[in-house]
Amino acid sequence: MLAPEGFSETDRPAPISAATRANRLLPREGFYERIRAVRPGGRIEYTFVMVTEGGAVMLFVGIDWSDLSLEFHARTAEGRVVAEGRVRPNAEGLGELFAKLEAHAPPSEIAVAIETTHGAWVQALLDRGYRVYPINPKCAENFRKSLSAAGDKSDRIDRKALALMLAALHQQLRPMQPDDPEMVALRIACQDRVRLVEERTGKINELLSLVKQYYPAFPGLFGEIDSDIALAFLEDFPTQKAMRALTFKRLQNWVKRHGYTRTSRLPEMEQHLKAAVLPVADHLQNAKAPLIQYLARSLRALQAEIARREQEISDRFNGMPEADWVRSLPGAGDALAPALLACLGRDPARFADVAAARAFLGTAPVTKASGKTQAVVFRRGCWKFGRRTLQLFAEQSRRYCTWAAKFYEKQRASNHGHHAALRALAHKWVKIILAMRRTGTPYDDDKYTHSCSQRLLNPRVAHA
């Protein structure tokens, strides 16, 4: 009978009696439990199994994934390799993987380490009942490097390193806790909207740069370059030569066909057509005209898609029970309120505590200390969408909330930059919003300021 790696013979726990086993609900988390098994031929074998929050884990599995294959490595708690190989990330391949793993343990006693949280095959593992532990790729890489000074790397090494890391550190890791499907759909819609807005911003900047270089007569004819009427004009008249050939009568007819309502600007637009501008060579105008038309069409399509996505987000958010208390936050408008709820989620077990939430959402800095040296640095490893949302909310809250504005000014007076001050303010808001989620009560500024004054008057409460 072998003890787990790193344990001596004296570290083995005493056998657990039937009475003791019957009197307790679950084994003690963090301890090894001895399990008796009868092998073929009547041979009795004892196995030490690490007990976790969900029960005993018989198998620790590491999966190194790619678009073409899933490399897996499975080992027991005492370090015996029971299965390894490669399967395709499809239904047939997953069926083969399940059969190989479940020949040694039921799904509830299998823990799997992976370096992603997305994909149909990840959902299949969760649906099967496995405990799935997402590992940060940087952490997995550092753990792999600690196993070999030579720095060897391959898919086989990566899958083994993931299994070893999970076996050694699974008590410090948290398994995936899928949120409510309704909340997941809202989160995806909010993230997609951000990506569409960023794409629109990039195309606007590109179009503006082209217009300044090859179409200097256009800026000022309409308002913003990304307005629907301006983009429609660029589609129909993509060169400076075409614009300069317009007569006032043709311009009047064109804006009328496109439903332009600001007719009071027509005299100003007529003067703009006649104003002197820097000439641009015809061959340069003609060369850039297709790209200008493409960007104008793309921006109109993007803006229509963003409007549809915002309507979808609004419809989903309005139907959620949390909408009322999220809207009560100062500065949480139509775009930020759904995004804030998407960041925090509905599951109360999503974060172990406030500190874990702050680290995941990127508001907490990282402290590095060694000997007499200590430094506090910017946290790079976090959920970027969460940090972006909370920092935008912090910016808005200081415009509507007195204590938030004072806190921001205090941070700036302490030589913190604008973004660092906003992250510090968002750091405070995370705790407040989590408390609101726990109780389901709207934000009350008077109640919060009163509780702050009470903590200042009572040091014991402040340190509790």
C-alpha cells in the first residue's frame, strides 16, 4: 500500500470505522481518505484519496487542447498514471475520452484541469459531471518550467504538468461554476457590444485619416463624420472631385431624398461647396475612393448592429429581477447597468470573497515583497472586460455621488494618476455592489455615508 507523494508511512490516517463514517456527512476537506478496493483475483488494495469540497477525487486529469486534438493525462492521488492519449474534440472523441476516464472513477470523482473556459467540449465535460478547473496559461507555463530546468515543452509534457498541478494545488483552485444561462447570455451580449464599439472606433479613425489626406474638402460639410447622412454622402460621392462637381440644386435634392432634417444649414453647406481647398491629384482620389466607400458602408452596418445589440441587452436586462437595484447605482445608465450585472453575475458562490472579486475584476493591485523590499504594482492578470466596466462606472459615479467625487480627489491629491484613482474608487464600489447583490436592496447614499461615519466613530466595527 503506497502513501501519496510527499507523505511518509507515519502520515497515513487511521482507518475510518463504519460508525464514524455513518455519523458524519462528508469527509474532512483537505485530508486524505483511505479507500479499500477488491481487485480482480480477490486482491485487496488500499488507495489514498484527497478529499475536496465536492467529495473524494479519484482521478486528476490534465487536458492540453488545440483545434485538432485533446491531449489528456490521468493519474490517481498517489501518482499512478492510469490513462493518457489523444482524442479529437468532437462527439466521437469525447465519447472515447469519457470511456477511458470512467473506467477508473465515476464522473463525480474526476477533476480536470484545462487552460480555457470556452468551447463545446468544455461544456460537454461540465454536462458529464466532471469538476473542471480552469488554469491560467501563465500559471500552467510557470508550473511546467518548475518541473524541468532544461525548459522542455511538448503537448505530452503540458498535459502531464496540468494533471500534476491540479493534484498538488486543487485545494487552492476553484472549479468552474457556470452561471445562470440568462446571465451568461447577457454577459455575451455586453461583451459583443464592446467589441463592435471598438471596431467602429477603429474604422472611424481610419476613415477620418483618409478624408484628411485625400478628401480635405469634406470635413465640415455635415456634423460628425460617423453620422448616417455623412456616411451616405461618402458612399455616393467618395472623391473630392465628385463633391466639387455638385451644384447647390443637386445637393438640395440629395439631402431631401435621404431625409436630412437640418435644412437651416443648407446655405452654410452651399458656401462650403464653393470654399477654396487644397487640391488632391485625381489618381490619388480615384485610388482611395473604393476604400472610403467600404469604410462608409462598414460603419453604417456596424452602427445598425450596435443598435440591435443594445436593444437586445435592454430587453434581457429589463426582464431580470436584479435590474431595479443595479439601476439605483449613481451613474449606472442604459449601457453600464447591464454590464455591471454581467460582471458580477447572479451566483453568490461566483467569488470566494470580496478580495477574490476585486482581484478577478482587476481593481486590486499586486503586492510584491521580498526581504525589506516591497512594491505595489498594476494588476495585469484579470478579466479585462470587468476592469473596463468598473472603471467606466467609477468615472460616472463621481459625477453623481458626493463621497465618490471626494474619494477621487483625495486619490489625485495623493499623487495618483487619473486611471489609478478610478481603479481605487472602483475597488470600493465592488464591495458595495456585492453587498447590494447579497441583500437585493437598492443603493442608498445616505445609508452608506451614515455607515461610514459609524465605522469611524467605532474602531472595533471598522476593523471587524
